[in-house]
Amino acid sequence: MGLTSLSTDVYLPAMPQMQLDLRGDVELTISGFLIGFALAQLAWGPISDRIGRRPPLLMGMTLFVVGSIGCAMSRTIDQIVFWRLVQALGACTGPMLARAMVRDLYGRTAAARMLSTLTMVMAIAPIIGPLIGGQILRVGSWHHIFWALAGIGLLMMLALAWLPETHGPHSKSRASLGTAWRDYVALLRNPRFIRPTVSVMFFYMGVYAFITGSPAVYIRYFGIAPQHYGWLFGLNIAGVMALSFVNRRLVQWFDLNALLRTATLVAAVAILAGALWAVSPAAGFLAVVLPVFCFMTMNGIVAASATALALDDVPHMAGSASALIGALQYGGGIVPSFVLAWLADGSPAALMWLMAVCAALSAVTALLPVAPRVCQLPSQEPAR
């Protein structure tokens, strides 16, 4: 679950140096990763519904290792963007199939609790990633960071030996892979699925705006040392872990829709206040750190609640549904990464306003009325 976050967060402290070495917009390495990450899930999801969860994970980890080695050997911006895309084709199988496996095993409320647990585990990677990357830079170059990722990918391949298959023969889809696109269309037309999915998509657009823009803001604008950047990044993730732990109880006491609406509203208000603060003459370091902490912490509720709500109506096609959630959730991150690569001036104000727009859209979507249950999706038809 944490491999995707680690793939990007571990080299964030090296981005300013990579910018100088590769002589290109290093933010595009994140865009390339997100493109591959989003599109590949649309294929891996139906495949996992048909052949199970473990085989796609093994194939994905193999691609991840190959892509990591390619990144380590890159010498131009074009090369590393290409290999980051290959890396993403494999990395996406981890979080996507983790969500599907939870839905294989648990009902709505229990799934929300388990997704909160997964969010806590996933949050470890963004904490240790920048710290590891910063320490590697003390003794080596950014190339060594990607060699380390290749080694981690090999360890993940070995770990699959202990992972059971959760998608049994009786649950596997008998539909052809070509019909997956019909299922995707049906999911997009299902308002009970699409409302929480779009809400978490907008939220993660704000998250990826921060991931893409924070190295320039913290390291260049505020002069933070690359070795210390990881501690500031980890502060946000510590908040995610804490609220994810609390959310395991909250999902038993409160309706998931109420939790999603409250969390997105808190995130939107916090980051909007930060954006207004960032443009004032008295703005300083805390104008970014405090609002971003409040925003990022809400991920502990938003991700688990939105995913559980979206998957609730479609247990029979959890792989495809999880793939579509991931494709929209991380594919949406392409937009802010491109915006910051081409338009941002490295100031905190530009980053904060972009995050504020994303947070507001997430909250507005979550506040939409909950639609009644829809009719059967194509994959439920007995004829298949």
C-alpha cells in the first residue's frame, strides 16, 4: 500500500539538484508517474477480477523494479520521465489491489475501519521516504535513491510469498476483459459511486499540488536544508496517521457521508485561510506549515470514508471499481503538477491558492445529496 507514496516522496529532497543535473522541469517526473499510474489501473483492475489479486501484484512489482533501475541510469529529463512512467505501471498495483482485497473480505463499515488501518500503514512511507532520501543524499547522489527503490521492489516481490489470495475461484469474473469498459461506463453513471470518488479525486489533487510544489517552497523559498525537508513532510503524515487511528472508531459512531462532508469542509476552510494568510505582508513559514497540516490530516478520514462509500454498491466488481477510483484519484494529480511545472513562481501563495481551489471542489462534491441506489450494473447480469 505504501509503495506508491515511497516511489515519489523518497526523492523529493533531491528535486532541486535533479533540476540542475537534468536541465529540465523535474516536476514532470511526478506528472509522468501519475499518467502511468492512472492509466495502468484501468487495465489491472479487470485483470485482477478475472485471474485474482496475487498474479497482477507479482507482474506489477517486476515492472516497478525495471522502472526504478531505468530511473537510476537516466541522464536526461526525457529518459527519467519515461522510466518513471514504467515504474508507475507496476507501482499502481499495490494500493489499487489493497483496496480491492479489503472489499473482498469486509462489508461497508468493517471495510472503512480496515481502510483506515491501511491509511495508517500507507502513511509510514511518506514519513520515512523524504528522510531516507535526504540521508542518501548525504553520502551519494539522487541516482542512488532509485537504486534503493529497486531493492525495495525486490523485497516486495519476496513478500508476496506470504500474501494469500482473497479473490477465490467462485468470485472471479467470467466476463471477457473487453467488457471492462462497459463496466467503467456504468460506474461513471452510478451517482452513489461517482460522488465520493470525485470528492476524493479533488482532495488528492490538492495533496499532489503540495507534493509537487513543496520542495521548491520549503527548500528554495524558505531555505530549508534537503536533509530537514523530510521532517516537515513527515509532520503532515503523522497527522494523517493519528486521525486514521481515530477514524477506526468514528466510522462505528457516525455515518460515512457525514464524516466525508465534515472532513472535506475542515480541509477547505483550513487551506483557504492559509491562502489568504500567504498573500499578506506578514506571511511567513507558518502560513504554509499550519494550514497544510490541517488539510493533510483530513486525509485520514477522506480517503477511507470515500473509498468505502464508493465500493459499497459494487462488491461484485471491486477490482474494476478500485481501479477507476485510483485512476481518477491519482490521475487528477496530473493537473496540479503540470500547473506548478509551467506556471508557478515557487512562492507559497501560488501553491496555497491551487490547493484551496482543489479543497473547495472536494467539499462541494461531498455536500451533494446522496442518490438512491441504482439498478444492476452490467457485471451483475446473469447472462454473463
